[in-house]
Amino acid sequence: MIVMKFGGTSVEDAKAITRVAEIVQDRIGQKPVVVVSAMARVTDTLLTMARAAGAGDRKAALKLCRSLQERHYNTASELLGTARFTDFHSELGSDFELLDELLRGISAVGEITPRTTDHVAAFGEMLSSKIVAAAFSSHGIKSEHVDSREVLVTDSNYMSAAPQTEETNQRLQAKVKPLVDSGHVPVMGGFIGANRAGITTTIGRGGSDFSAALFGAGLGADRIDIWTDVDGILTTDPRICPDARRIKVISFDEAAELAYFGAKVLHPATVLPAIQKNIPVYVLNSRNPSCEGTKITTQAPRGNNIFKAIAVKKRITIIDVAAPRMLLAHGFLRSIFEAFDRHKVAVDVVSTSEVSVSLTVDSNQAIPALAADLAKLADVKYEGRKAIVCLVGESLREKSGVAALVFRELSDKKIRMISQGASEINLTFVIEEDEVPEVIQRLHGVFFADPDPEVYA
Ligand code: ADP
Ligand code: ASP
Ligand code: MG
């Protein structure tokens, strides 16, 4: 049994979904369980309409809802043909009626909570999974749609709910495994689940990869395939550096580090359930299915290059917290981190001195409220438009002089923070966001000029 997860771009329109059906058809002998994201950009649109409704702008919310309805109807009718679409039409129609009602309710109250946000956001995966299941059937694949909210049990931390593994595994065994055993292809939405009371939740943006890994681990899959729109995990973001190379094999630790520091191709948590069960994960291209992609395993060849890949995380804010001398000595760091905890703001990079602490956070977080809280402890300054660059590779553990190589190359650049050591396999620093393309292209040019053919394609 294998789990195949298709991301937003892989199900963005009828043509893409047809490609997915062909890919699944070709692997039918391996007993696939299919997990899909919402169609490309749909989650963003749903969140925009939820916010519009929450701000009382009913008209704007409903207008967005209608355009989404049209897109899903068009895709479904193109895939299913007129006869089949007539039946399916009413199913999609009742989902959109629910969404319409929900948006009217939210705009009447004029308030959007994390719980109602999840109700709206979940429509993306609910709709895409139904359409993909129907498309499979009309392609001659014996498929069955499974509502993930009846399988993925989470806590009630709306918008980034934590999966409850034991209960989820029980439901996978009860609801999904029998379908596979009877020769069906279950089709499920990623990203969405429900708490124990059955209220819809989501597990965080980009979470469909995580769903796929949880399902793969719970079902004891032989492998998990993450199908996306690039040939695999590349040496860096191909949008910044078009000559990025495909990595043939990468270790779980390296992939997790890259994902954490911005390589959007994989959700950071994805690798965890798979590592624990030693299930290999592949990243593959649905537009180029014959390409071997990237294999992620516990052990990977190190190769001759110092780094395996370079990740970049943009939209970063540096927060500087400065206290009078010596105050930092005792209990001060704890009170700073407690403030971050209260505001549920995650910290990526930290550096300290006797009198100050600098921390980086995602600029999308509620920084002004956090800064006001921190200002009770010390002087606080924050500055946005920064980026984290993270060079990752297991060879870093043994090699000396690596930092000198990196920073010599960037001797004309202002480096704001540097960190190495936490995992022993990354060298991380903070730069100005507008210097990202130049910095990445330069580093890529130096460290991947001569890629080891054992590791890179
Ligand atoms: P999906 O919709 O399939 O989940 P994502 O958009 O989440 O796809 O991730 C794929 C994108 O990640 C690629 O199109 C690419 O632009 C970006 N990306 C960033 N860093 C990397 C990297 N190191 N290797 C491959 N892709 C990367
Ligand atoms: N659709 C969700 C998102 O855009 C989850 C995913 O695609 O992984 O965040
Ligand atoms: Mg993704």
C-alpha cells in the first residue's frame, strides 16, 4: 500500500486532475490511498472571504464564493461530462449552499473566530477531494471519497490543530483500510480534520503533506509520495535560482531542517511520522511523472559537496530586546520566552549578548501586541523585511572552516544574525530581504559549481 499526496498545483484544473488520474491508474497495483490539497490558491481565497465576512463585508465575501463555485463547477463538468456532472452538481451545490450560509452568518455577527475560520477553510479540501474521487470513477478507477473529518482526529487548537495519533489510527483501520483491501482507491482531503466533538479543524497551512504522512504511518504504507510541481527537492528555491539541481537522496534530518527554514516544497512536520516508522518519502513531479524525484530516508549519502541545499525564509522580523546590564543574568530569558509563548509566536533564530537578545519571527505574526508585552520587561525594537538563509548538510558536522567560506563570499553584505550548532547540520544567518536573490545565487554558484553525481541529478 502506498500513500500518494497531490498538492494544489497538481489538482489546479481539469487538465491537472486528469494527469493525476493517469498517474494513479499507472500505480494501481501498489494499492494507492490518495490525499489531495485544495485546488491551487483556493485556501487563500477562502481565508480572504472569511476575513471579508468577519469585517461585515457580506457582498465581497459572497462574490468571492460565487467565483469559487464557478471554478469548481467548470472543473467538474469538464472532467465528468454532462451526464455524470448532473448527478454530481447537486452534491457540490449543497456544499456551496452551506458555505454561502456560513458567510452570511459570519457577516451578520461581524466577527471571525479561529473556529469559524476553519469551517470556511475546510471547504477547499472537501471540494477538491470529491471532485478528484468523481474524476477517478469516470476514469475507470474504483474510487471512494472518504471525508477526512471522520478520520483525522485532532485537538481543538483551531487553525493549527494537533492530530491525535491513536484515535486517528483506529479510524484509519476502521474506515480506510477495508476500502484498500476491497480494491478501492480511497480519496481524502489533506489539511482538514475534526476534534473529538466532531467540529471541523485544520492542522496549519501547507498541512496536506502532514496528513499524508500521518495516514501513511497509521496505515503502515510502504512509501509516501508527495506529488508537486517541481522535480523533487532542489538545491535551492528554483524561483530564485533557475539552475537549482535535483537532489536524488536526502536524509530526514536534512529535509526537516530545509523545510523548517522555508523550503516550501515540504511541510516541516511531514517527515516526523514517517521517520518514526522508517517509511521512505518521495517528492515527485506530477507534470513530469517519469522523473525519479527525491527520496527522503534516514540515511543518505553525504557526497562531496559541503552543503546539501540552501533554504530561504522571507518575511522575517527581527525583535531586539535590550535590558540594562546584568539583568540578563537570571530569569530574564525565561520571561522573554514566556511572552512569546503567551502570544503563540514561534521563534526561529536567537542570539544573545550580556545586554540584549535578538530573535527572529515570521512577519505575519501579531508583533505589535507581543512588542507591547515585551516592553514591560525591557527596551524593544523590531524591524521587518529580513530573510533567513539556511545552508544545510550533514557534512557540516565534520568539516572545519565552512563559516569562513560562506562569509568570505558575502563580505560586502550586512549579516544581521548568525547561528550554527543547534542541529549541527545547518548554518543559518539573517540578511536584508531585498538581497535574497543575489545572496542565494552567489552561494549556489560557489557551493554547487561541481555537484557530486552520486547526490545530484
Ligand atoms: P504543493 O502545492 O504541491 O504543496 P508547494 O507550492 O507547497 O507545492 O511547494 C512546491 C514549491 O516549493 C515549488 O514550486 C518551489 O517553487 C518551492 N520551493 C522552495 N524551495 C524549494 C526547494 N529547495 N526545492 C524544490 N522546491 C522548492
Ligand atoms: N490547502 C492548504 C493550504 O493551502 C493545505 C495544503 O495545501 O497543504 O495551506
Ligand atoms: Mg505544499
